[in-house]
Amino acid sequence: LASAERIMSQTEENYNDPQPGMVGNINSLMPGKAYKVKTPAALANTISGKLHDLASAPIEMEKGWNWVSYPYYKSMTLQNAIVGAEEGDYIVSHLDGFAEYVDGQWQGTMSSLTSGNGYLYKSSSKKAFEIDLFAQTAPSQAIMNDDTATQPTAMVDARIYPSTLNVIAVLSGDGTEVSGDCQVYAFVDNECRGVGRIINGKYFVTVYGDVAATVKFLVKNMRTGLEYEAEETLTFCEDIVGSVKEPMVLTMTPTAIRRIFDDSRKYKVYSVEGVMVKDGITADKFSELPRGIYIIDGQKVIIE
């Protein structure tokens, strides 16, 4: 990993200095541990050796957050592979979402363990990270408990950011819970940092970031096209907010509704970077724009 710009473990870090090269306190990569690696370009690195034997060298976890690796060659479902999961445990993948262990099963946007990947595991107690090697191999593109979810558009470049804030939420409007006709987006300033997935009536949102910043939630009713800004905000940090049994409530009120555009007017459309992409189009033509986020008449608009 000599070409890497930065390597982080849970407690240590190396960075590539222009003069002396790689400096820091990580002297070797330890089996069973997970690492975050920032590279200037795509990087492939082959490591040879024996598979890690969990029986003789278990991966010990403390109560709270642990950075663990999955050292085996086949992908397996969370439900069948992880032995000894407890109520209130969470597991997070940087690219594949997250899940909570509740009522004897894993629920969330992450459904399997993938060969060579590292994970953040929030454990309810001190215990070993145990894997059943004879568990069912994970089917390709499996989605845990995901009967009604639709795939969000690729609005976020997850690899730009090293950390995630993971939110389990429900929507509320006028004091009543809102149905699943909505999509939830997380924003920092004018940048979309996360898109929710609805699973069993709960919105699972992975928000990407690096430093403390205010996270706002934009809710779009996919049936009516109306957009709302939730009253609640969060400060970005690497953690979990909400649970399946006690989700965060995102409140939409009539005062939070985003203005309805006048069909008789013509509008200039800008990218979030301030570049004009269309000049003089009416609101009924907005849907013809490529998928993405735009600034129209000073309003942030999401086109699906």
C-alpha cells in the first residue's frame, strides 16, 4: 500500500508525506482488523498467506464500536454467518449500507458479508466476532427485508468521504405518521450526502461525511412531487441515530413545504455548482432534466 495517501485503523494512522514518504504508527496490517485506505487512483493489492483462523485467534470486540474484517473468500448472509449477535448490535459497511440486529434478525440495507471487506460493528457487549463458515452463501445483490424499497439514484460519491452517519427514521406530518410514498435525502449545504431506503416502514439513510457539519433532510413525495424540509437536523459524526423500535422522527409541517412553481413562468436552471444548464423552461419540463439536484429560482430541486 505504498501508493496510498492515507491508511487508518480504529486507533492508528499513516499518511504519505511528500518528503519522507509513509509516516505514522501503523507498522503492519493485523488479521481481523479493518482499515480505511485513501488512494489517488484505483488500487489493486494482492496479499498471500493462510486464511485467518477464528477458532485459534478470535476477533475480540469491546462494547461499542469495533473495526473488524471479514477474512473469508465467500460472501455470506448476515443472518446465517454471524454467530452470537445480540439485540441492539449494528454493523456498517461503507458502500453497502448498515443493519441492526433486532428480534432475532438483521434488518437494514446491508444483507451480507463480502470477502476482503472491513466493517464497523457496534456491539452491545464484549464478545468475539464469530463467523459460521458453513453458513449459506449470500445470493448476488440480496437485500435484507426489502420488499418495498426502490433503488435510489446514484447521487452520492461515497468514496469521497471516509465516514458515515447512519439514520433509521420515520416521517411524521401534522402529528401522524406518513406513508411510504416519500423519498428521504440528506444534505450538507447544497450537496446531497445520502439517499434513504424504506424497509418495513422505516427509512434507512447512510449519510457520508468527514467533519462535523449540519445535516438537513429533504423529503420528496414521489406521488405529488411536493418537497418538504424536515424540522429536525443532525450534526455529522460517525455513529448510528435511531433504531428499528425507536426510530428518529422527521417532522414535515405545512410551513416546511417547498414552494410550488408557477406553470406560466419560465425558469433558469442551475447546477448546485452555479452553472446554468437550462434557460427559459417551464415547470412542466423539469421532469425532462437528467436525474440530479438543481437550483431553480433559488430553490433546491431534486429530479428523479
